[in-house]
Amino acid sequence: MLVNECVINKNDIFVELERKLDTCFKNKELLKVALTHSSYANGKKNIKFNERLEFLGDSVLQISISEYLFLNYSKKTEGELTKRRALIVCENSLYEIAKKWDLGKHIRMSKGEELTGGRERVSILADCVEAIIAAIYIDAGFEKAKEFVLTNFKETIDKAIKNKIVLDYKTKLQEVMQKNGDVDIQYDLIKYEGPPHRRKFYTQVSVNSKVLGNGTGYSKKESEQSAAKKALKGLEKDNG
Amino acid sequence: MLVNECVINKNDIFVELERKLDTCFKNKELLKVALTHSSYANGKKNIKFNERLEFLGDSVLQISISEYLFLNYSKKTEGELTKRRALIVCENSLYEIAKKWDLGKHIRMSKGEELTGGRERVSILADCVEAIIAAIYIDAGFEKAKEFVLTNFKETIDKAIKNKIVLDYKTKLQEVMQKNGDVDIQYDLIKYEGPPHRRKFYTQVSVNSKVLGNGTGYSKKESEQSAAKKALKGLEKDNG
């Protein structure tokens, strides 16, 4: 069903999101559950949240991508397909898709979760995308869900095939930190060791003078990426 | 299509297996590829083997089981569903299904692979079951493949739900070793340590006086299971 044909109550809280998803839910309740984080259900009775949908959505995503790769890359070995699939089906690409939809603002979560940055949290956003995929699967069937996945993951698939998925942790760290206003992110080369052709670099990243991570690598750039990755991991952990 | 309605050439090499699978392939070539181990293709031109199908089949299996659990156990949390699914979708249950079909004798593999026990190898049999699931998916569609999975995994699902999947490594080790005739499997308690309420047992398993594994556990039984598990791992490794 095209969104334009969708039975819409102008006050429907889902209108905006359904337009972004280019999907019209027959059963709006499913979308509601997909958009409900577990924190919202805490201490309330009979509130369904999206974890079970996420469990199902992960499988729908896997088969959609697996079949696409299997059918379109008949010369690639199982090992190559598995590697590509892992690049496509990962928290980071789910997060990127969530950002495009501005999904964070549509999620129901507890005040506490919201105050600690829940609307921007990578894991919450990624899980919510999987839950939406499952909701479409239940609401409209396998073929529709597959079509939805392939439309929304098209860019990621193309990049994975062309080996263009570069995990840029420095950019991501900047994005995350700047959510709370301007910040000063500094990468300091602490030391290096080894002969020139096999030199190992040690870099430390600080945000507003607070050290957030240390990284190593066989180039300065690699060690900075590694430090940024560690910092992001630390932040994810702190924010639960 | 029922097997009885299946267009059968009496000399068709697949008749027997199709009966066991209760499936009639429109495209027999798919079944043939699913039954071809990579070793068979070594050094030959244009022989397709089952690794790519296995890649796809794994996803078909995952979604079939995930959906079944999701729909039938609406009170179980995502964590419980994930735990159950891991018990159902694993090499061991695939292997059990392969044994029921006597799948080993239908697989095309190299002489070398066959001579080193390939027809009984857990990984080869398990992978082949996944490839067959993918072949049905491509040949007959998603619904048929799902039906096939649920029919064949029914017993495993029931056991997983009732928490009756006991991984009995001692029985499995005996089965594997007895393939080559009578053997003498012995479990020796080497030592134990710690106070009675928290006593740790160390057991060694030997087959025909050759030590194959060491295990520990907080009961004699547990340490024997652990030793048998180690022995099985070692055998899998030796056989490639």
C-alpha cells in the first residue's frame, strides 16, 4: 500500500514516520510496539516494548541481505558473501538508517533514558530499526519486508560490494560529542616504536582535555581511528 | 507437491532422498548442488558445490525458527527466545536431522574426504542440511521452506522449549568411535580438589588406551562430559 493511499487520520502520531518509511501499517499497534523502548515499560502494566520484535527483525534482515547477495553475486564464494553480509548487517549501518529517518524523536522511552542521551544512543536506534523491520514483516508479509530492507539498505549494500565501507570512528566520535555543544577533540601522538617500515604509533584522544581513549596502529591515522573507537566504546558503556 | 505426484524417473538418483525429505524438487540441479561437498569440485571444472547454498540456508533456518518462537511463545522475553533459538539452530541438531535421513551416503565428495570419514563428519552433514533448506527455498519459495524446517525441527524445538536438550557428549563420542568397529572407551578420575560442597573433578578419557581428552567439572558426571566434549573437538580438528 502506498503511503498516499494510506488511511490517515491527520492527527495520527505515526503519519510523519510512515511517510519517511514509505510504509503504511494496517496494524498501527505493531509500529507503536516497535517504537517503544524497554525503559518506557518499566513500572507500567501491559506495555509492550520492542525487544521481541528486534529478535525477529534481525532474522528478517539477515535473510533479505543473504538472498540479495546470493542471487546477485553468483561468482562470490561463501566466505566473501559472509564478509559482505557482516559489513551490511551491523549496528553501525542500522544506526545510519535510523539517523536518516530521524528515528530518535519517535521512540517512546523513559525520562531517565532520554536525559542520558537515549534518543541518540546507537544501540537503541539500531534495535529500533530491526523492530520496525519485524513489524512490517508481520503486518505486510515476507516480500514486503524484504523490499523494505533492500530499499533502505541499498546504499550500504553498494558500499559493501565496492569495499567502500570505511569505519570512520573519528567522524563518529565528533558527531556524538557535538550533540552537547561545541567540544575540543584532540589527538596526541604519545610515542612510536619499531623500525620505519614497521613503526607502531600510540595515540591518545581527549575531549575538552579529558582523556577518553588510547589507540595503536601502524600509521598515525590508524592509531587515531583506534583511539576514537576506544573512546566510543567507553561512552557506550558509560551510557549503559 | 507431494512426493507421490512427483515426476519420477525410476532411475532417478534422487528418488530415495526426495522421499525421505518428503519434497519433490522441480529443479533437480539444485538438490544436486546441495549434495555436493567442496572436495568433490577440487580440480574439476564447472562443478558447483554447496557452500553458497549453505550461506543462504542458514538465514532461512534462522527466520523460520525465530518466527515460530516469536508467534508461539508470546510470554517469553527476547533473551529467552535467543537462548532457545541457539539450542535449536546449531550444528548438533542439524547433524541429528542429517542422520535421520542417512544423508551421508547421498553426498558427493572426494575419495580422500570419504576415506577420512567425511560421510559421518558432523560439519559436512550439518552444512549439507542447511544447503538443502536453501535449495527448497529457491525451488519452492519461502512458505514451503519454512514448512520444511518446522516439520523437520519439530522434535528439536519441542525439546528446546521443554529444556530437554542435554548435550550428551559421552554418547556422541561412543557413536563416533564405534563407526570403525568395537572400541574400549574409558573415563578415569585423575584427581579431585576442594571442599565436599565445592569439589572439582578432573577426568581423562581414553579410547583403546590412547588419551583423547581431559575435562573438569563440579561432579564426576560433569567432568566426564567435559572430557568427552574435548575428545570430540580434537577428533573434528584432526579430521579437518
